Amino acid sequence: MNQEWLALMIGNSRLHWGYFQGENLRHTWDTSHLKEVINPIRLPNDYLFFDISSTLPLVVGSVISSQTKLWKNYQKFYFIKLEDISLNNLYPTIGIDRALATLGAGERYHFPCLVIDGGTALTLTGIDSDRTFIGGAILPGLKLQFDSLSSQTAALPNINLPNKLGDRWANNTKNAIISGILYTILSGIQRFIDDWLNKYPESKIILTGGDAENLYNYFQQDNYEQLSNLIVDQNLIFWGMRSLYILQL
Ligand SMILES: Nc1ncnc2c1ncn2[C@@H]1O[C@H](COP(=O)(O)OP(=O)(O)OP(=O)(O)O)[C@@H](O)[C@H]1O
Ligand SMILES: CC(C)(CO)[C@@H](O)C(=O)NCCC(=O)O
Ligand SMILES: [K+]
């Protein structure tokens, strides 16, 4: 079946969109949060824009209820709730983005899996081979760490995420901030991964979210010995939505 549908993940800093034909994810893009629902939805297709009819089914996951409410009059609106996710032992307040991403990761790469989502917040979420949630962690994401340091101090400048990891022992302010944040995050995540792989040696480790590519590159520059076990996949949440929605097509 090739029915078209839209997937929308309402994240903390922006909206993440996916355009599907049946099971095939044809296009993904990000936009800023909406003030109102504009009709029709505009799908950026490389340099062109074309409009999607508002009758397309829209599958929505959201961690921001005020953004969800904007869609209440949309015709074919499927809102994903935690109860829809076929994973065991999820705690009631876990973010739907974490649940969807781990579901998508397991469906795509097999369970057990550990998902590391480098978003506004950085989260780790681990699922075992019985699709049971084992546990996870939440910390400020990369950009948030840089932003909060500069906004709460007088002398520390705001810095964009660098491509290069740089020297651990820095000798200017900018590089000291980069070193402090990045080396600390990397060692912390490595400890989580190593611990997880001790328990679940056959597990996949999947990086996703806005910072996934950067994190992978930093791990590479740091010569992380588990690099070959890391996968970058920006579409985990969409794979999770697909596995739920496809049943209804
Ligand atoms: N255009 C962009 N806008 C915002 N963040 C970006 C952008 N490009 C890369 N990033 C990086 O992505 C991170 C935010 O990730 P993402 O967009 O996945 O977050 P999010 O929308 O809050 O999603 P989630 O709520 O699922 O974490 C930031 O730490 C930032 O460094
Ligand atoms: C942790 C975030 C902000 C990551 O996007 C989101 O998943 C969320 O709002 N979670 C709720 C709290 C929890 O997951 O325990
Ligand atoms: K909050």
C-alpha cells in the first residue's frame, strides 16, 4: 500500500516532520514551533516547495502539550500515547519521544538496544531483548550546556558546537569551555555505553537527535574503542511511528 501520510514529532526546540508513502519514508525536514496551524502544510522538496493537502493522515508524537493543542481541528489526527507503545515497564512520565525512538530502534536494529538522543536534552534509554525498559538517564543537551554557561556568567562567551574536539588541556577561554563540556559528556556517555554493553553485549547502540552526527564525530576523534558498535540514525522516531501506524493503513 502506498497511502501517503505525515509523521510529526513535536520536540522541545523544533518540529520534526516525515512524509511517508506507505512504509517508505520519502522526506524529512524540521521547522520551528508553530503559532497556528497553517493550511496546507508546506513540504520543502529540495529547492521547491509543494503543498500537502490537509486531508493527509497526520501521526503526532509530542512532548509539548501547548503545541499539540494547535492540531485539535485537523481532520485525520492520530495522537500517539504511551499506551500505544508495545514496550514493557515504561514508567508513566517517560517522554513519548524516548519511547518511540527505542521502539523504532528495536524494530529496525533488534532488541536489546540503547538509544542515545542528542536533543535539547540528552537522553539514554535502554531496552532488553524482551522489549522491557531497563532504565535510562536525562541530562542537558550539548547546546543547552553551552547556552546555560554563557547566559549565567559575565565573562563566558556563547560558542557554537565545534567540528573539532580540540585539546583536552585548553589555554584560552573558548577552548576551555569546549574541552570542559565535550570531554565530560563524552566520558560520561562512554561509561553508560560500556556499562550497558557489559550487561547486554549483543546490544546495538544508536545515536539520534540533532547532535548525533557531532557526537559520533567526537567519539571518532577521541578514538573511542566501541566506535564500531555505534550507529547514527536520525529517523528512529519515524520508524517507531511507522510500526504503530502501518497497522492501521
Ligand atoms: N537548526 C537547529 N536548531 C536547533 N538545534 C539544532 C539545529 N541543528 C543542530 N541542532 C542541535 O540539535 C540539538 C537539538 O536537537 P533536536 O532538534 O533533536 O532537539 P528537540 O527538537 O528538542 O528534540 P527532542 O525534544 O526530541 O530532544 C541541539 O543541541 C543543537 O546543538
Ligand atoms: C527528556 C525529554 C525532554 C527529551 O526530549 C522528553 O523525553 C521528556 O519531556 N521526557 C519526560 C520525562 C522522562 O522522560 O522521564
Ligand atoms: K520543563
